[in-house]
Amino acid sequence: MKPYKLIDFIIGILLIIICTFSAFVLKEAYFFYGYFVVGGWQLLSMLIHMANNDKYIRSSNRKIYEKMILWILIIGVLSLLLTLLEMPILIFYLYAMLIFSPVLAIYYQVVCYIEYRLLIKRAFIHLKN
């Protein structure tokens, strides 16, 4: 799991840098593609981590991230249902996600780095005297 964690961390950082660079240099329309690319990668990574829960040290930060994602999905579905009932709350949810998503992306990268460091420490524990 250690090589996957390192690859996951590096790809996540590269995607954030590439999407940010393309948003500012190329066109503003690419800005929204970055949300889907980075967010999609991180959701896929989260699901892979959930499937391999016993092969790494799961930090409490990952649990917090997973709970935040669950609540974000619940609130999104509720705001969509309220829109169907002619209560246009969805636009506020989307604006909030526009601001909150980059914070989540950076937080997820921090979680990946913390867990990778824990795996490295665990590998060297047996070398202590």
C-alpha cells in the first residue's frame, strides 16, 4: 500500500497544479473541468482506500474526510429535492461547493501525506533498539 499512497499523493498534487495552471493560463472554462478531474481522482482514491481498509494505517483525518463527503452528498441530494419542490436552494449549495471544494482537495492531499508518513514510520519501527 505504500507505493500506492505515494503515487496517489503525487498524482493528486500534479492534478491540482495542472488544473490550476490551465485555469489561469488557458481559459476560464477549464477552471470547472479541474473540479471534476481533481474531485473525481480523489473520490476514486477514497473508494480504493475504503476497499483496502486493513492494508494501511487509517488516520482519524481520513475518517473526518469520509464523513464530510457523506454529508456533502446528503446535503446535495436534499437541496436537489427541495429544488424539485420549487425551493431553489441548489444554487446556494453549488456556490458553497465552488468555494469549499478546493479546501477539501488540499485537505485530502494532507491526509494522504500523513498516512504515507505513518506507513514509513511503521516500516522503520523494527529497526529501533
